[in-house]
Amino acid sequence: MSQSIDLINVDTLAQELATIQQTGSKRIALLGSRHVPITHQNLIEMMTFALVLSGNQIITSGATGTNSAAIKGAMRADPKFLTVILPQSLERQPYESRLQLEQVMHLVENPSNDHLSLAEASYLCNKEIVSRCQQLVCFAFHDSGILLQTCQEAEEHRKLVTLFYFD
């Protein structure tokens, strides 16, 4: 049993090393809490701007807070490098989010999830986002259940995960 755990750890470390050493562009998922102070939003926007200028593809969702800041940064740098995947249809998004989302070139809606609660739809959306990325950068609180679960599942799928806590 110990040997299989060691092989998994070595495999995970090798995957992380390969991702870190990759010099070309990556598909980076950026997810996080809706409840983010404006100063943190500005930092997330600047970081996303720099990631896109470095040639990385950004994948995020359409919520306010972290995701909105990521969208702003990517749109400022180069809108072609941004994909936004919504948990539900565009019509189910808050009005202020819709104004921003209507400007996104690569917008994926999930109207088949409109009958689900936002929590359920967000969980499925996060799974889809993680399936499309090589690396996940997440901004969360210690009680952000869905986000922390997404990070854990991304690690299980051998994605490089960088988790920042607000608290």
C-alpha cells in the first residue's frame, strides 16, 4: 500500500514540475469568492492582465467579485484569451454581471442547469472549468465549501492548484 501512495505522490510531483517548467502558454482557470474587497479585486485584475499578456488562456465563471475582476483583467489585455463558462443561462445572471458578460467573445452558457440551485449549477460549472484547464488559481475563504471542494477535485485530477485564502 505504501508503494502505491509513493507512486501517486511521485506522479503528482512530476506533473506539477512539468506544469511549472512549461514555458509556453497554459490554460489557467481562475475562480473565487463573490465577496471580495475592492483592493483584492484590483490585485486579481492586475494578475489576470499579466497572465494574459504572457500568452496564457484564462477560463473563469461569470460571478461578481473574483471572477468579475478576472474578466476585467483579461478583457483589458486581450479578449481572445478569455473563456467564461456560466453555471446557468445568461438571463439567470444578475443585471450588472450581464452587462460585462455581453462583451465576452467566448461565452459558454448552461441553460440546462437553470432548474438547479445556483450552488448545484456552480459545482457543475466549476467541474467543467477544471476539466478544461491545466492549472487552477482559486481565491477563497476557509468556509467556501464549493470552491474548496473544486480545489480538492482538481488536485485529484492532477491539476496544479494554487489556493489563496482571504481570511
